[in-house]
Amino acid sequence: MIKRTLHFGNPAYLSKRNEQLQIELPDASKLGDNKRSVPIEDIGIVILDHQQITITQAALAALLQNNAAVITCNDSHHPVGLFLPLDGHDIQSERFRHQITASEPLKKQLWQQTVSAKILNQAAILNERGIETDNMLHWAKSVRSGDPDNYEGRAAAYYWRYIFGASTNFFRRREGEPPNNLLNYGYAILRAMVARSLVGSGLLPTLGIHHRNKYNAYCLADDIMEPYRPYVDKMVCEIVDDGESRTFEIEFMTTELKARLLGIATRDVHIEKESSPLMVGLQRTTASLAKCYELKSRKILYPLMPLKKAESSKLKAES
């Protein structure tokens, strides 16, 4: 079941009553439509994006008990915090044990699959935008265990150089010029979704297969989201192509742009010939990862974007 994403960008009072999230919007009181409710079991993500939002302890606890992710934003409207449940699965301690004791060879093989899937999805986007991708397809099939040749880095350099057009001189960095801000916001939402799915599968989001920064509480989420990042990139490309972001001149995202990026949860993804909303696909991915840790499977189920027929046939022939 696809869960709802709720974004609060105005003053609000959030409380719980009869397993419902009660929402009171002071700014709408004059219109007579300032109160509404949403079943808590239907909520997957809540984004608190205003400094005058109050949420009760009962509401927060109920959201976390139902495996919802709660994201808090600062006064610049950038996500800065993430609340997740401590207990997300019936056999969580057993899955923690398998994850903690996973061997280095296993983690390197999982990272190989992750990098290959990410490059293939990046290639699909460039391919759709008319950019040559023979090198990307070659790198995707050449990734070795642990990616010692850093094909991920090579692919990223080529990908970001051309995704918005070579003439734009776009440079991907967190504090860079727009549309970096759109990418940052989309990735923050995606990261929360991945962390939520990991917890729901009984895994520790902190303990990664490749990312190891001791200051990063979501290393595994950052690993598993890599092949999903291109879905955010695709949305940002669509926004830029539509002219809604004023190309690279925008400084602040509108509510409409945020709402559009929040739609990432319902984007269709294809995993092993099955189509589903991205949030559901994430659940399949993290469940498959848990099986890998348990040595019941050797493959993470990642989504793959479709390539043009000629490119797809070439990749099949070279594999």
C-alpha cells in the first residue's frame, strides 16, 4: 500500500485523536476550513516546513509507531532532521545481528550491484536526453566487487557534465547554483523514504555497506538510495525543461515546486518486470537486502529505468 506524504508549509497544530492525525490550520480559520483529519496508518512521511508548527507528543509517538518518517526543516526550508521508529520489525534483533556480522566480501558484492544499477539508471536519463551513453553502459558492466576502479566517480563526472546540457556548465555540489537546490530537496525526501523502508525491514540505517562516515547516522540509507537518485534527477530535468525553475536563476523554491518533488513517492519504478510506486519499490529493495544479509539471496532488487531499444539490445549483447 502506498502511504501518504504530508507537507506542512504554513502554521499548523497537529494532534492525535482516535488514531487520526488532527490538523488545525490557523491561517485558514477565516475560510471555515481550518480543521481536518487523516488516518495515521495511511501516513508514510510528514514534513514540518514552518517555524510555527506545533505537534503533540501523542501525535509524534503514534506516527513513529506506524513507521512514519517525520522530517523537520529549518528557517531556510531545508530538511535538517529525521525521526524514525526504534522498533520497525518483528525480528529486528536477528536482522541486526546478520547485518552487523556481514562479511566484507558480501558488502563489496552488494556495493558492486548498487553502483552498476546507479550507472545504468544515469545512462537511461542521458539516453532519453539524446546524450551518448556507450561509455556509461561499458562502465556499468565493468564494475567489479567493491568498485575499486571508481566507475561510480567516472560515471558521475560524465553524467553531471551533460544532464542539463554541456553549455550550462552545471557543477553538482550541495551549496551550488540552482538547480542544485531542487536536487538537494528531492534527495532529502528520498533519503527519508529509504531510511523508513530500511527500518521497516528490520535494518540499521546507520551501518552502511560502503558509506562509513562516523558522523553520518544514515550510511546505509545513503548506500541504498544511490540507484534511486536518478528518479529525482529526472523530475528536476522535467522542471528545468518546463522552465518552472527559471533554469539556474532561481534562489528559493516555491511551494508548487516542493509539492512536485514530493511526488517522487508515487513515481513508477520497474523491478524485475513489475511496476509499482517508488515507495513500494523501496520496500522490495530493502526486503531483498535483508535476505542478502541472511545469506538467503545474493541479489538486491533495484529498479532499472528503460533504455531505448537499440541501447538495451547492445547492453544485453555485451553482458
